[in-house]
Amino acid sequence: MKTFFISLSIVLILASCTGLSRIFTEDSYPAVSPCGHLIVFSFNVVNGEDENYPPSGLYVINIDGTGEKLLSPYDIMSGLPATASCWSPDGRQIVTTKGIYTIKNSTVTDFRPINDDIKSLSWSPDGKTILYNSFDSKIFLCDTLFNNIRELPFEADYPRWMPDGQHIVCLLGSEIYITDTLGIDMIRLNHNGYYPVPSPDGSLIAFMNSMNNICIMTSDGANLRVLDKGEYPAWTPDSKYIVYTKPKANKLWDSYYIWKISIDGKEIKQITKNKAFI
């Protein structure tokens, strides 16, 4: 994402100097429901709002690319986009960096805002706690109402629960680690990266490398493979596919969409499309 925003800033400067105006849209931060049928994601109109596009907000879509629906526009959250989201294990709630949504039949029935400055979050496999990360690299555990907050005794970024509910995968600097919640039993994996996400079966870890590639490796840091250009990987419940975001043709002027790829790299499909009304 950092690379994208740096590139985007250059484009906007060029556009302002040349008198050009271009709307960029971004489908990002996908998360697959526990049933495997739905993807929730953030849609953002980057270069200003435009009447030819639907509102920026939190959206949901069937994993086959049909039935895209706006869950909640961002104006109820001070106009700011959610920069991460994850489902509760029972599929009834979605927690984002701006609040917790209760969902029924792909419709929001309740929303509780979050006041903390949250960078990333992860719901525990047993559904009882939420692990989250602040922008100053502090890590916290809390209950599902964001009460009973406890700070962990070490700092890292993008912590995610491992399926055993006892360990987390996280980022220290640019290095990926697996550790317990006390930060005592830290295991450095073999590859640097960004935004590590363990597969539901615990056998693999997906992440982004410095070249904005989607990569996977085994949970011991071995067998690194590059799957595709892209950002912000998320797993399907069967651990066989990854959904992520990337531009359609990997061009500077392109908008970002949600894609799905098999872990062997042989199957790839674009999930979301251009949302322009024209």
C-alpha cells in the first residue's frame, strides 16, 4: 500500500501540473467469511468523490463475483476508510479499524464505533478476544466489546492469530516472526515481508514482499513462492485460495480490484469490477 500511495502522489502532482483530473478507485483490505461464500472489502474513491461512482464504504460480494452490495458508507465513520477488517468465527460480525458491524443476510443490523487508533486487527479462533495493533506498534488484547484491554509486553506490527489460538505471526521491522503472546518464544522466519497472514489450517503464511508481490511460504519459513503482483492477502477457509487487491493491468493509472488466486498459482480470477455508472 505504501508503494501505491507514493505512486499515486506522483500521479496527482503530475495531474495538477498538467490540468488533468482523474478519479482513482480502490477495492482493498478483503476478508473472506468463515463460510467461504462472501468477501468484505473497502471501496474508496481516491481522487475525490464523483457522481459516476457509488459511495466509498464497506462492501460485500459473493466470492464468485456476483451480488456486490454496500454494507455501510464511510460518512457514518467520519468519512474515513477502514484500513483492515476481519470476520468473527461465527460469521455474524465484522470488525474493522473503525468499528464492529453485526451482519445478517448481508445487511448491517448494528454498528458500534471504535475510538482507538487501530492499524490492524485479528479475531481469535475461539471468538472470545480481538488482537489489535496501534500505529506506534503496540499490541493489545481485548474482549469483543473492546473492553478489558491488555497490552502485550513487546512491540510489533500486523499481528495475526495462528489457528492454535496460542501463537501469533507478526512483523518486527521487515522481518516476519511467529511468537507466543508474551513475546518469549520468538521464531524468526526466513523471509522479510509485510502484512503476514497465516492460512486457516496453519500450514502456510501469505505476505507481501518489498516488490508488492503476493508470496506464500510454509509456517516454518521454507518453500517461498511468489504468486502474483498484489497487496493485502486474505485466505479462504479451505486454505486453497488467497484473495488480494491489485490493479487490472499493473499500471500506474489503473484502479485496484479484488482478485482470487489458487495457492499453486494456476487459477486466477478478478472478483470485483469497475463500479462506474457510465
